Amino acid sequence: MNNVIGFDRGTTHDLTNPAESGWRAHPSDTAWTTLLHNVETAFEAGDGWDGEDADAPSEALLASVFSLLRQLQNSGSPMPSRIIPTYDGGIVVEWHYPDKYIEMEIEEPYSADVMEACVGEPADHYELTWRRPSEATDYKISESIDVQQYAMTA
Amino acid sequence: MPSENDPIEDDEYVYRRVLHTWCDLNSEFLAHRIDRQVFHPTDKDKEGISLYRALFVTPVQVARDREGNLGRYFVVRLSVAQVRALGLSLKPDPQDGLRGHSLMSEIRHGLKGEEKKRAKELQLRLAELASADIVFVPPP
């Protein structure tokens, strides 16, 4: 695969606006950060955000997701369809298309389990990692996601 | 009079409770109105996720939260035949409280590796089926 939601595989990309000071430090990304409403709500409500026993996402996890979203946005990636909290304190970023579903499930900061599922075919699973802002001035995505080509059909 | 211990027949339906966070009635695609997280097992689901047989309960009963209130949960309905066509099983598991409890053992807490990946795919397929049959919408 050649595209990482707009990135070429293995290419190093500058992160011009790292989220080192926290994921809420970049209010300009209105459309993208609006997608974070559900996870923000869960974060602010804390454990039991579902009214029962669900774990809240940690601030570190939110920061890592925000960093990922900034990279995707800077790369011209299609905006995710949905970003939601999971029962276990994780966050899932999803893209929906007529014949394909892609998700990144983030349970640990800076690491995601990716699932790409096409209608009528077995899903493809792989891991995606990205660097923390404090570790480098740029990022390298270690895996690729072939989302870009579907943008035209969404 | 049916018993909760009776085998589950293909022509039955089962209900699953859906936290509002994981339902988007305005989703661009009908198949994704319900998120697969609805079928993600929690740490309580060591034997499988819970579904309730429509023979024994109503959607409103399933939708009530711990305090008996409505508002937090949607309810979806699945055809047992369609569930089994995915290679999933359903077995009666009567419990105190809500009647008609059943278990889907292929989707349970603690799966690893390939089993976990397969379970995630199945959760997605269940969510697609469920998206087409939302039988209870909580009051605003």
C-alpha cells in the first residue's frame, strides 16, 4: 500500500504543531475536533461515563489521538466518520464508505490496531504506531492505511 | 407456554441494548448507524455477550438502565437465523432479573490474537445487521 491516509509509506513528515501542551491546545481544527465530542465527554465524566462501569480514556491517550488526527489532517486525509470511546478506555477512529470500513482502535498511546473490512471479504488487520511529540520534531508512520483512494467515493 | 430454557429457534429474534454513544441515527450510511462497540465484550462477558430473546421481553424492558430509567439506551433486534448464518451461536442462559437472557459465546472477553481479530469482524457484521433494525429509540 502506498498511502497512509495521504502519506507515503516510510516517509518522514514534519509535525508543525505538536500537541505537547495537551490535546485541547488547538481549537482551530473545528471540524475535526468536533468529532472528538464523544471521547471528550467520556474523558470529562471519568470512569463510569456510560452510567455503569466503563473506563474513561486517559489524557495521554487523548493527546496521542489528537496528534494522530493532526497528522492525518495535515496530510489531506479524509475526515474520519466517527470517533468514539470504548468500554475499556480506548478510542476508535472510523472511516465509513459504501463498500469499505476502516478503523483504528487505540488502546495504548501512539499505537493503533487497524482493521480494514471490505464487503464480502475477510478483514485486513495490522498495527500502526506513531511517535510522541517529545521524542522528535517529526513523525514517521510505521504502517500504511489505504484510505485516500476512497475519498472520492465517500 | 415457552420456557427460558428451551433451545433458541432460527425463527426467533433477540435484542441487544445499545448505549446512545454508539448509535448515530444520522450516519451517512445506514449500515453504520450502530457501532461495532455495541457488541464488544466487557470484562463481565467472560462466557459471551448477552442478548435477550424477544419471546420473553419487550424492547422497552431491555432499554431500561440499572435504575429502571429510559433515556440512555437504544435497542436493536437481530434475527437468530442471520446471527447463525455468520457462524455465531446463541444458547439460553436464564438469569435473575430480565427474562430471556442468552449468550453468544464466540464473542467474549479475553480473546487474543486471531480469535480477537475474528471477533472484531463479527462485531462489525452484527452492527451492520443491527443498524437495519433499531426497535427502540430513547425519549429525548
